[in-house]
Amino acid sequence: MTWYNSVGKDADTVISSRVRLARNINGYPFASKLDASGANEIIEKVSAPLEPAGFRKINFSDLSSIMATSYVERHYVSPEFSTKESPHALLLQENGGIAVMVCEEDHLRIQSILPGLALDEAYLNASRVEKRLDEEFDFAYSERLGYLTHCPTNLGTGMRASVMMFLPALTKGHYMNSLANQLSKIGLTVRGLFGEGSGSAGYLYQISNQVTLGLNEEETLKKLSDAVAQITESERRARRSIVGEPLERLTDSILRAEGVLKYAYRLSSSEFIKLSAEVRFGIALGIVKDVTYEQLGTLLVEAMPATLTLSSESTPKNEASRDKLRAQKVQAVLRGTPSVTENPS
């Protein structure tokens, strides 16, 4: 099981929790100034203790762009990492939701991602890997500034913690701008599905810390957890306020979305995200009975363009072909119909 096809605490509002630690190794320049020889040396040194511990090494320099993008769609690497030209690698323990990006912006980005609200567990997972690597390397650290990182905004703990939240009622009620302003005042920020600069597709938002200097890890996790609890209550309160004719219109919209997902001949990725969000909202409201959060979570990754293309026995020839393949994939998951391989016609 992976983070995206499992559910955890507060599944109606929280999709996943992620903690990422940025670390750099003394004796090497930052990744932006690192030559190919130095990058490959770091990759090999980091792989040595992790591969025997069950991590799979994936050299991104050897991957096709489609394969690299699939790891972005699964949230194991950043978009910037997937397109980098100099040597870089991912060490992945997918069942545990642990990924180590080697030679991204920093030498190491150690990440744990888990389903539901599980910040403490994610932090413990990332910390265990960090401690194992700390036994092998001398991490760049300053008594005054904390861990030294390529970007000054990561100085201090070098930790970014985030929770991916599903907030349809707050979005429909036009509360998100106000929420973002309130969160910024306490050192938190709101980003889209794929992080900074991405849109809020499917009512999905990443709530994360902005401040890494001057707070320790426990304080940061508590602040974020408390904020998530308050946002969850606000979202549920907004849902309860939908009654009468607005609820009837919403019910009609949700059931139409479920029907399209289950029976459409073609589905674009943007249409899929929009419709699946409505169906997820329907599950939360008790309107949709025979679709699960686990099914939608699986499709949120497997119906994305790169991952979908890789799952096909033959590469879709064009966007229309891929949209047909996506509709088949969705039906296979939601209706249990056999998945059909790509038809060249």
C-alpha cells in the first residue's frame, strides 16, 4: 500500500502528511555549483547505506521524461528535480512512503509522506533516515543558523512539513483567500496540488510551514497540526451549512459527476480532477455510497498523464487516445470493468 491508495485520520479533509528535511554534506559545494563528478560521488555515497536497507536507487539521468514526470505525479520528487540535467538520483522505499532526492537544490531532500493526518509519524520516518545518514556524513551546520541550505528560507531546521487538505466547502464559499492571509500571519502558507506555483485543482491545497529558523521541529509540527485541526473544523462547519435548495443542486451536480466518471468514453486529466473532487465531496456528505476514498486516491495518481501512459501496453498516439485510456482506467477502478489496452484507431 502507498500513501495515495490508503486513508488515515480525518480522511474527509486530509489526504496526506509530508515532512521533508534538507541537508548538505560538508566538503562539497551546493548542488547548483557541483560538477558531474562530485554529484555522482554523493549519489554513490548516499546509496551505500540506503540500498541494503530496502531503498531502490533510481538514476534520473537515465529516465525518460515520462517516467520522471510519473514520480512527480506520485509526489516523490519535485518538478524541478524531474527536469534537472546534471546527475541526480532518487532513493525510494515506496511502501514506507520514504524518498530521498539526491542532488536536487540541496544535496539531500529526505521526505516521508503518509496518508491522513500523520505529521509526527512522518517526521519520525524522515528523522530515522536522516540519523542513519548522519552516521556516515558530516552535515553542514552552524550553531547560529542551524542546518545550512542552498535557499536561505530553509535555514534552521531545514524542515518543511505539509498537509494536503481537501477543502471544497471553503473553496465554494470563497473563504480560501482569507484563510491564506490568516495562515501567513502565523508563518504558514497555502500552495496548490504540486506545491509552489501550482493551482488549487480539485479543491486540494498543501498547508505548510514558511519559517524554519527560530523554531524547533516539535514547535513547527504542533503549529501546523493545530492549524489543520482548525481548518478541518471550519470546512466541516461550512459543509453543514449547505442545506435546502443549495444542497439539492449540489447533490445533482455530485451524482452527475459520478455518472460521467463511471460511463464517459473520454476524460481529460483536468476534467477527471474536477469530477473526482465532486465525487469525493459526495462521499464526505454521504451522497455517494459506492465509491471510496481509496479508489479516488489511486486514480489521483494512476489517471495522471505520465503514469497513465506508462501503464498502457502501447503508448497513446495523441491526447484523444490518452483521454479514452483514462476513461477506461477510471471505469476499471470504479466499476470493476476490465481495463482495455490502447486502441490505435
